[in-house]
Amino acid sequence: MRIGELAERTGVPRRLLRYYEEQRLITPSRASNGYREYTGSHVDIVLQIKGLLDAGLPTRIIQQLLPCLDKSQTIYVPNVTPEMIATLQREQVRLSERIECLTRNRDAIADYLDTVLSVRSANTESMATSCEKV
Amino acid sequence: MRIGELAERTGVPRRLLRYYEEQRLITPSRASNGYREYTGSHVDIVLQIKGLLDAGLPTRIIQQLLPCLDKSQTIYVPNVTPEMIATLQREQVRLSERIECLTRNRDAIADYLDTVLSVRSANTESMATSCEKV
DNA sequence: CTTGACCTTCACATCAATGTGAGTGTTCAA
DNA sequence: TTGAACACTCACATTGATGTGAAGGTCAAG
């Protein structure tokens, strides 16, 4: 498929698909007329990239992770240097930290919403809605 | 305490502490000489901000979350508009999505590392370390 | 064969999060 | 009382992820 279809199927603008390519995250082949040609698995990869970017990882790291995360095929171990392993382990720790932080805050929001909503439902009558202390 | 001490205690550079203030994430008081004055709880808040920023949330969102996440005091419900509640619920969903994405990828990395490390330990002898298919 | 909808590259703009430095005022200790 | 260490504001630079538009090539349908 061409870039327009991939953009539509992933929700990622064309501009960014070209950017990902520039960052060496994806390497579509080219048709004889110079158009980029994407395969079906590019859809999954782009969605994964999107998720990782949205999760706060920079392209530089994603570039290193991608070869390891490609679920759809057998796992390859390309150039498995000790540095690569160390990078992955560091990134694993960072991901765990992020997850912990996000979870903590999500739960705090949940608690907050619980409190607020229960208070609001308790006061069905007219009552000032600002600065209630709980 | 002044900005230097806060910077040291949080690991966040002075420049960013001023930036957080500019973004209305923290509002230190001022001494008579114009110096910013921070309290002990600012340490926690700054660490929280740091975590959220690092987790990929923009200051604009953090600004809305902070009043709800301040654990150290009784929960206030400042201007609890329906829009605010909607924002929080949206953000809660987004956090869950991020958490899910990060978890998936962290686990994938873990799997990958498990595989790689077990393969490597199996081949204690001299063996090419590049492009082994598993 | 032209028109419209694609595609290409190139390049400049923007936004958020940071870095960095200039120029100046304040505090504190030797 | 002077110098080091810290604070202030202002302002420009940079980096990464994006937006946007210009100038032009490709192709299918009318």
C-alpha cells in the first residue's frame, strides 16, 4: 500500500510516516516511480511506534527496541552486543519506573474522582460547587 | 529553602524549577529580596512533576492534575466543574492506555532478554554473536 | 489531454522541554 | 570590605515531534 492508505489505517499523518523513515524506524520499499510501498505488517509496526512515542520514548530508543519487539516473526538476535543488552536492561528499568509513576497517578485520580463524585451525588440539592472541603 | 537547595534535593535544574513556575505548576512565595522561597512539600511536588513529565504528560495537563494529586493534605475540590471531571476521566483513560502500552513493551523486552540471555549462556563457547535465529 | 488526487523532496515554522549565558543584585564568610 | 556563591530577569539556542506549504512528478478517469 502507499503512504496515504497507511496514514489512514494507522491514524498517523503522512508527514510523520516520512519522519519515522528518516529516523530509521521503518524502511518501506520504493515502487519504480519513487512512491513508498508499505506492507500489511507496517500497520502494526507504525501502531507500535505510535504507542511508544506516545508513551514518551524517543525515536532513538525505539529504533533499538523495534527489532526486539516484532512479535509477528521469529525472534532474531541481530548484533547482540553487551552494550545492546545493557541498553535494553536500562530501558526495562525506566519503563518499570514510568509504569509505576503512571499507575500511582492514575489511581490517585481514580480516588479523587470517587471522592468528588460521591460528594456530588450526596448533595443532590442546590449547593455551592466550589471549594468544598472533604 | 531557596531554589538551589530545591534543585539539589530534587535533581531538577534551577532553570526547570523556574520553568515549572512559569507554567503555573508551582508557586513559591518570595522573600523580601525577591528570592523564591520553597517549602518542604515542594520537594514532593517537584518530584511528582518530574515523574509525570518523564512519563510523557505535558505541563498543561499536569497543571490540571496537580490539585487533585496532592496527597499530603486533605482533598479540596476547587471549582469542580463537569468539564474538570470530564477532563480527569479522559486523562484517566489515557493513563491506562499508556500503562498498558508500556507494560506490553516492557514485557516484550523482558521476554527478549530472557531469550537472548538463555541462548548466550547456552553457547558458552566461541560462537558468532550476530544474527542467530531462535 | 486535462483535471484532480495522489505522490515526491525541501524547507521553514511551531511547540514543549531544556541548555546556556549575559548582566545585575544579594548574602555570607574570610 | 571584598570575593565567592547564590539569586534574579531576560533572552537566545537547541532538540524532538510535529504542522504546513511550495514546486513539481505520476496516474487514473472523464
